[in-house]
Amino acid sequence: MPVTNETSAIRPFTFEFSDAELGDLRARILATRWPDGETVKDQSQGTQLATMRELARYWAAEYDWRKIEARLRALPQFITEIDGLDIHFLHVRSRHENALPLIVTHGWPGSIIEQLKIIEPLTDPAGHGADVSDAFHVVIPSLPGHGFSGKPSAGGWNPERIARAWAELMRRLGYTRYVAQGGDWGALVTDLMGVQAPKGLLGIHTNMPGAVPPAIEQAIAAGEPLPSGLSFSEEERRAVEQLQFFYKHVAYALMMGSRPQTLTGLADSPAGLAAFMLDHDAASLELISRVFAGQPEGLTRDDVLDNVTLYWLTGTAISAARLYWENAQTGTPFFSVKGVSVPAAVSVFPDELYQAPKSWAEQAYPNLVHYNRLDKGGHFAAWEQPGLFVRELRAGFRSLR
């Protein structure tokens, strides 16, 4: 279990899970009580039985958690208490002293594991074919209730509060000027940092922009007709269709947003947890299903199971789900314009939940310093296409150095 040294405000952190804990996980996987198979040939009923059987077989027989554990343990990790809650974070400084400090926030069902592939290219650009002027100092926190961060014991840890905590974290680390990046929940937190505009925040980058006109998202989320009198370009119409599809297939978010505690089965069954986490969005589920069918993709089997296993070993299935409930209490929309005032960079990946049109991005981010549409990558862009993602961060923040 985690071990900490509580002698300072920012405490070194390390961890190691026991053989007994890993043995219990394997035994539970082998004891999975499988459901009947789906009655359709596609994924319209959710994560398919064949995918889950192969995932479980590999998880129990071939997967080695110790590999990712060693990789994580080799990175500088810390804990600090902010607003009464322990916040865990990776902090990897570049050897280039003029590097730009960057805080990167993951989402659900992600974790700090999403960002591991981008750390070295960001901190050591010269070693990865780029110029030293593009170097970053990288801070990657675990969201409250996720990974090694504390689990809130009372309500109130919503994205607005997390955004304020991240500003405090960067201040505590001594960074007087920095930038922020996020996807999924991280995109929402990062947008809200851009709204709050704490001292020192130079700008933000998002790969899931809050750019949708509020009336449009409100109508789509409620299943109502779009406001009358609107006209859309082809790009905007496509974005509307993508959002309509997403809101028809967002049962996981509705459940976590309204009844997270009812999902007790996720804390009891590793196979159940994995099936639920895989079914985040159609494109990601299709990609991961291809991975477990033996096709090479941007993610590997180990990538997927590293992330699921972290949730299992840290016992964070329910505490992570509660972030959806917390956000539901405030009513902060996922995709709508938030009122970001700082400079912003937007990267649009083709398999994201929706592809933000440039026209919407320009309205949502009045100080838009970078906009680019990529030809490959999805919702977990830093994880799946780290090379493209790193290039986007370098380009997006270059003018803010």
C-alpha cells in the first residue's frame, strides 16, 4: 500500500502493491460469472462478451502489473494536502531551466497513466527531434477520488474546486508562470482554470473544447428540438450530429451523475469494472475491441489493463464516479462555452466525442492562439497518439513562452 513521508507540505510519495493483492485480483478475474452473449452482431448493446472473455484471459494469464508499477515508481511523485484533501501528482522537471511549466489533467476512465508517453518528449525535446526551446516542466495530478489522490469524504469536490486546487498546486510548486492542458474531465477543469484566470496562468490547451453554443448543447442534452432560426455550416452540422449521438449513448455518465453509489459491483468485480470502463464512447470501444482481437492500434492490451488495474488496486471505482455526481449538482455543461478569458489552443482529433468547428472555437475562446484538426486520434489522444499530441502542445503554447 502507499507509503508517504509526512515531514513537509509537499511529501515524497511511493507505493507498492503486495503479491496478495495481485493474487486476489487474479482469483476474482478467474471467478468471473459471465453473462449471456449479446443478441446482436455489433456493439449496440455495449461491451461484447468475446472482448471481455479475451481481456479476462489475458489479464489473468499474461498481464504483468509489475512492469507499469516499476515505470511509475521510477518517476518523481508527491502528495500535498490542498483544501483538506491529499492530492497526488507526478512532477518531472526538464533539465532545461527555461522550460515552460505545464499542468496536465486526465479524465474518466483515465488516470495519470494516460499521460506517461508524453512526459519524456515534453521534458526532453532535443532527445525527441525537437528544439530545446519547446521544453516543459510537467506536473500531472491525479483527480480527487482517482488513483493515489485522496477520496473526498464529503461533497463539494467539483471541477470548479479542482481548478482552484490546481492553481494552488502550481503556486505551491513555485511556478509564477505556467500553462494548463486537459482532456475529458481535464478539459472541463482546464477550461474553468481559464475562466478563473489565476495569477500566473498564461494560457490553456484543450483536446475536448468547451465550444458548443449553450442553447444547442442544452437542447441536445434534453432531447429537445434545436432552437429555431439557426443555420449551420457543414462542419457545424456534423458537430451537432456527433453531439446528438453522444447524448443518446451516455448512459454511463447519467448513472454516475445520479446514482454513483449504486455501482457497487464495479468495486467487487474486476471484469465488471473493465467492461464499464471500456464502454466510454463508440470509437474508443471499437478501438479497444480491435486491440483484444489481436489488431495493432495506438493502444496495446497492456495500456488498457494498466489503467483498469490502477483503478482496481486503488479501489477508486466509486470515488471516481462521484465526480459526475458532483458536477451534476453544479450543472456545469460538458461541452458548452464557459467564458475562458486567457489565451487558448484547441486541437481537434477525428475520433473525439465531437469535432469542434473553428467557427465555434473562435467564439468560445476569444483569444484563440492555435486551432488544428488532426487526421488521427480519439478521445484519449495523449495516450493513443502521443507524438501528434506532443506536437500540438509545442505548437499551441509556443507563442505564450
